[in-house]
Amino acid sequence: MENDTLVIGGAEIRNRLIVGTGKFSSYDLIPEIVEKAKIDMITVAIRRARDGIQKPLIDYIPKGTKILVNTSGARNAEEALKIAKIGKELTGSDLIKIEIIPDTKYLMPDNREVIKACELLANEGFKPFPYMMPDLVAAKEMVKAGAVCIMPLGAPIGTNKGLVAKYFIEMLRNEIDLPIIVDAGIGKPSHAAEAMEMGVDAVLVNTAIATAKDPVRIAIAFSKAVEAGRIGYLAGLPSEKIFAEASSPLDEYLLGFLKK
Amino acid sequence: MKIILNGSEVEVNEKISLLDLMRMKNFDPSKYVAIVNEDVIPKSKIQDITLNENDRVEIITMMGGG
């Protein structure tokens, strides 16, 4: 597995588990997770600073970790661009996760605005990572608009329901020639493994790690599940059958011997 | 003079620079981004910006997010 690096918009990651930093009880958990689960990329949001005394999140992020700023809070493409510009000043990076969410109950992304945002931001030199409702037609538009990957939701943010949208994500995996990152809804390590076994390129997990009883330990479990799923996919999963097939076919000798 | 910092009125010296305001309020300019009247200020320009009466300054930072 030495050479299984994933490159997205020029950024290289070896660990295909991307970790979101929201909802943690303490930022102290973040460096521990990055170190122990060997995380290469994390996501962050931006907000107004409360004061200059409290240690900012950036001080908790180990050097060398790739930081993907999201545009959470944006309700349209223009707002996403404003946030992206601030994010770039903070991180020095062109990578931006486009999150445009007008719906507050299910936190559904607005695919139409996300397509617009991909174009607007790509034209400004950003590398858009669009968080989207898995829809093949919309994903193709995002590719045309300059996305560097596609981030379909597995299930709504924070629900831990797993791959509710599996079939629709499979369509993206089959038809889109960019990395597919399943983002949102992954609730347990087996969901992450299932996603990777499907052949998606990476998964993003936040709530399931941040709200577990032991976030560091579960991050390690997620990391291993992602790796296991990836290796399984690369190994080539055997096909499912309707009827049983014995693992050790009987031979003439044994049948004869048993009949005696 | 009075400026609006993160939504609250603040009294500052006339012609204070953005850099001095950030230092006064303990915002390390390498870790925060300033927006003055809707303009995102590049880090390299912080020291060149002089604030005027009623300027609206927002100080933005990273926070946890997915």
C-alpha cells in the first residue's frame, strides 16, 4: 500500500479518512487524533473571533496537516466566495469545501447554488470540493464548473445513518472521473469501510468521532476501517451468489468412505 | 474616535492602524483575518491600513467545522 496516495486538487493525502473538527468537547482532542489516527487532512469553518485571548483552533492543528476550510454559513454562491477568500487568507491554501445549505431541518445542500459556486470559485483560482446531494446530473455540472472532487452525502449531516444514499453514490463512482469523497452521515467504522469497499476515494467523518465516548479511540477505528475498505476494494471483492457454494467440494473417496 | 469592532463600539486613538488595533486586542495577525468595511485585508497589507471613524472591523478565525 506504499503508493496509494490520493491527490485532490494538487493536495496529497495518504490517509483517506478526512476528519471534521466540529462538535469536539475540547480542541485538545484534535492534535491527539491527528497524531494517533495519522490524519493528513482536516476540515474547519470560519467565524468571528470572540477575543484574542482564547487559543485559536489553528494553534491545535499539527504542522503539515492539510486544512480544508468549508463555506458553512453560506446560503448562495456569492457568500461562498466571500468565505473562501477569508479562508485562503487564514490557511494560504486554495482548497475550499463548498457547503451551501439553505435548509435547517435536514441540512440539505443546494446543488444548484453549489454548481454556481464551483464555477465562481474555480474562476477565482480556488480548488472547489463541493458537498452535494448525490445526483449524477448535478455532479457532472460540478465537474464542468471546475470541481476537483465530488463530495456526496451518505446521509444528512450528524445523523450517523450511514450510506442511505449508497445507490446514488455508486452512480457517481461509476460515471465521474474525479475523486469521490463520501461526506456526512457516516456513523460508525463499518459504514466507512462499506463506503471504501464501494470504491469511493475517501470519507469525511466528523460527528461520529467528535461525539463518541472516546473520540481518539474511535478515530483510530475509523482510520483502520477506511484502510481495510480500501484494501478490500483494491483486492477485488468477489461477487455475490444466490445459491450456496461449498468451500470444500466433496470428492469420490470421501463419499464412498462415508457410505461404507 | 469610535470604530465598530466585531459588532461593538470601541474607542481608539485617531488614525490607529489595523495592525495596532489587532495587537491592542491580542489578535495575532498571523492567526486571524481582518475585514474592514467588507474588504478582506491580506496579511501583507495589515500594517498599511489606517482606520477611520465608524469603520467596521471584523476579526475572523478558524473554528471547528465539518
